[in-house]
Amino acid sequence: MTGTKTWNAEISITEIDSEVRAEARLRGKEGGQLVGQGSARCNPADENVPDIGDELAVARAMSDLSHQLLQRAAHDIEAHTARPVERLRA
């Protein structure tokens, strides 16, 4: 394989009251885009620090996205080799 491929990740953050929702979209991969989702909620007993909620929601969305990408890779390996993938390390 030679050349450079570009995949773009776009993060969207939405705040509604004490809940933050994030979406991580991966574009540029053949087979369409993948979308990871994450959320965070401020505990009423804690100080409200919006940046922390954003970080948690985005981290969870990116984690979801990475798991989807690993699942797709496992599926593609199985389709190519006709053998089940028993273990795939993250």
C-alpha cells in the first residue's frame, strides 16, 4: 500500500440542562461513516464544571467510535479469511 489516506473525525457537543451529549463522526472510510455517541451528567452534589462534562462525553463518544471500528475490522478480517476472529486487541 502506498499513498496517503485521510479520514476526518468531527465532534459535536450538545448541552441540555445538566446533561452533555457528544457525537464523534468518522468520515472518509469506504463503507460510509461511523458515529459514536457519549454522554455525561453532572452529579447534583458536585460543582458544575462544563469542561469536565464535555471531556467525559467526548471521550465516551470516541470510545464508542473506536469499538465500532474494531468490530468492523474484525468483520472484514472474517470475511477475507473465512475464519472467526477470536481476539482483537485495542
